[in-house]
Amino acid sequence: MAGQVFQRQSLAAKLGPLPTSGDSKLVTEGLRKLYCEKLLPVEREHGFHEFYSSELNSAAFSSRPMVLVLGPYSTGKSTFIKHLLGRDYPGLNIGPEPTTDRFVATIYADRDQRVPGNAAVADKDLPFDELSKFGNAFLQRFEVAKLSSQVLKSICMVDSPGVLAGEKQRIKRGYEFEDVAKWFADRSDLVLLLFDVSKMTISDELRRVILAVRGNDGKIRIVLNKADQVPSGQLMRVYGAMMWTLKEVIDSSEVSRVYIGSFWDEPLVNDELRRLFESEENDIYTDLAELPRSVALRKLNDVIKRARLAKVHAYILDYLRKNLGKGARCSALCGRQAQQKALIANLEARYKDIADQYEVSLGDFPDPHVLQAKLQKMDFTKFPRINKRMMDNLEHMLNVDMPKLFELTSRESTQINLADIAQVGSDASPFAVTKNGAKMTTTYESHWLMAPNVEEYRNEFNELGPNTNGQLGGRAAKTSMVESKLGSKVLHQIWTLADVDKDGALTLYEYALAMHFIKMKQDGQDLPQMLPLQMHPAPEIYNMPEQHQTSFPSQHCAD
């Protein structure tokens, strides 16, 4: 609060043109309008930006989803980004020592360009203007790398300096590394924390970084990189040690999601766990590809958190102003200063009184230690009174406008394309996979959803002893099917799909279907809910009867 005067700049200068015809169809545009009309006036009235963060510009609402990559030095952070982008970004330097000495935000452009930090924060089309508060020492260690990469058309990747360990921690960075990491983590849609299987020690600096990014637990994913460098048995011990170590730092009841793999383009050293690595890679690629569909919801959530904090902040300042000199006159400056110090010292204890008096949740209150430091230089008598109209508008935004925008997010997300991650492609390939919730789909799945080759299973079928009608009884079929070691629930689903005429027995074609679906499941594909039309037997084989439900064969099934 420079001189305790809250600046009121032009809304148009800060946020650009607003929608002119009612609520915007896009969630991000609706958020921008609500922020401008209902939240920003409260923030300016009560000096919110001098306590917490600066005003949001238009780029904060329109920017692509951001992914922050953190971790100790030489864990493969820059290599992971190169692997994902399919190329080097301008200025990339990879080596075993701490080679990335700066934060680098990679964004899409038609031609390669390196934009220095001071120029990047001055560009209002980029969401980095707030970084200027960290000073020139940091800005000399920050740059934007513009390059042509399909991935960057949908997301922004942020590389970071390696977190130091051992003697290297003595190096002075010249800026508050933990504060910068927190700034990026707060504004990122995903935070990837990379570890190397051969470097599991958590240094003091890494501990501080992890503590600094608290509050973003839902965004953090752990990546155990270079997992192919050790045998499978040792990898399991490394994984257990990592989780035990992280539990001491990450104070959360939920276990963070861990991706295990080797995220670069080189051949695997130990490939006995290739199937595990491929599954983990598919998960992380899919999470990244789906970020554009969730970015609107993340921004909605961030604005709601900001609005609740702004509301509580206004009430805290109003409470402090009202309680300054309560019960006595504070005409003397020294008396007023002493009372201010007493209020600041007991701020955390007064949170309960403020919450009860203004009917707000204690969970919305800021860190008292951060607020205490900011209040030291303030004059409580100059804090503004509560503007009822502004606060009513803010309440309307939280209770009426935001639920309406939330309804729009589901409709908007279905119209947004996935990020163009190489492993999540549209071309048919057995290596291109995406997961929606618990369901995994692949562009190669269609190769499985074709009629099986009956001749491939004829000898096997005849050896099981079909009856005179050319049918295999449930008991005989069950003996063959359980050799797959799939669970009974899965085998029941396969039987239901394969027993087309629902008579509790399998013809040669139906047996071929069952074996085909078993192989499909063993290959990691999800079974179809219904038998696709192209997999039904030819009409001359069956006159399809009315369908009815059949259970997986038991000891009472017909022979």
C-alpha cells in the first residue's frame, strides 16, 4: 500500500475489452468479466495486491495450461521436456552437472526465439508480469523460449534450475528460489517433481521447495525417472525408500501419484519391466494431453479461492481498524503503535473472533505469519470501512455466478481437443494410448475388434472334445479359459460376449471369440461392452434367438 493509497487503474487497461452481450459462452471470458466487475473492486479497495499477489491481466485468463517441472539437478528435467516436445528448445543445455541455471518457460511460436526475463514480464500477452516483483537478479535467470512444437500449441512447459544438494547448496542464487517455485506452482495446472533412481536423498533446499509449494497437493505428481537403470528388484526397494522419504516432507494423508519410467528417447537398459514403463508413460502422457480440457475448471477454482481470500482479507482489515484503541482513546501516536503491535502479535488468536463475527470459514484465512510481516508498516486507522455493495456483489459472484460458470465447464471441455502429445495420437498404432478416468482406449484397439480367424483355434477346440452338435460344454470351455489366469469377473464378461446365442455352450466360432477376447485383455485393452456388429457370426451360422443373460459356467453347466 504505497502511502496507504489503493491505486485504481483503468479496467480496460488491465483486462482489455470485455464481452458486450451478456455472459460469455466461454468460461474463461466469463471469469474475466466477473473478476473485473465484482472481485477486482474489492481487491483494490482493501489493498489485496500489496498483501498477496498483483492484479490479474488478460493473459492470466487466456493462457494455455502450464506444467512446472521441478527436481534435483541431473534428474532428467530438461531431457524430459525435450522428450515431450520432440526437439531441443532454444538455449537448452543438458549435462550431468547443474546445467539449467534458470527458469525457462517454453511457448509456441512459428520461429525459434529466446526472450530475456525483463522483456518477458513486460509483454502483456504473456502471463509472467507478476514475476517482476522478484527483482532483476531473478529476471536475469528467467527467459521465455519460443519454438515450433505441436505440444506447445496446447500447453506451456516450464523448466527449472536443479535443486542443489551437498556442497552445491552453498551456491548463492541471488533470489528467493523457493518463492519463485511457489509462484509457478500456484499458477501451474500440473507440477512434476522428478527424482533419479540413483539420487534419492532429499537435500535441505529440496525440502524447502516442497514445503513452499504446499497447497498445490492436487497438482503434484512424482516421477521416478531413469527407472531402467536398475534391475526390477532394486527398483522396488528404491520406490519404497522414496515414498518413505517423501512422507517425512509431504504432510498429506493421501499418497502422491508416482510415475515410474525412463522418460527419454534412448533404449532401455533393463527392459524386464517394459510393460510397467509403457503403462506409466501412457498415464502421464494422457494426463498432459487432457490438461486443455481441465484448464477452465482450474482457473475457475483459482478465482474462487482468490475471491474467498479477498473477502476474508477485507474483514481482517476492518476488524483491526475497529479494534484499534477499543476501550481507550488512541490520540497519542506511541499508544496507537503499541496497540497495533499487540493486535499483530495476537493475530492468529483473533482469527476465531473474526470468523465468528463476520461468519466466514477459518479455512479461508491466510497464513498469519505472512500477514503479520505485511501489517508491521501499516497504519490501521487508514484501513477502509466495509463497502456493503461491493461485498454483496462478491457474495453474489461466489454463490450465484460461479455455479453457473461451473455448469459451463463440462460443456466447454467436451469441445476442446487433447494436447497433441506424440504418444496420444490419432493414427493407428499399438503404442498410442489414452485413458479417460479408469478406461484405457487406444487407436490400435480397432485392430482387436475384428472377427477372429477360426482356423487358428480349430485344433485346440477339437482337442477339448465338442459334442455331436459341434458345441463345447461350459465345463470344458472353463478349463481352457482359466488357463489365462484372468479373474472370474473378466472371464464372465468374455463368456457373455462370446456366447452369442446364449445357450451355455460354445461353437467353434464362439470359442474363437472367447480366446480372441482373452488375448485382447492380456494385451491391456478394455473389452467392449457389447459384441460389435462386425464380430457377430455370419447369418448362415446362426438364426439369432432372443438374448438373455448367462453366467460364467459353473460345475452345473451342460457338458
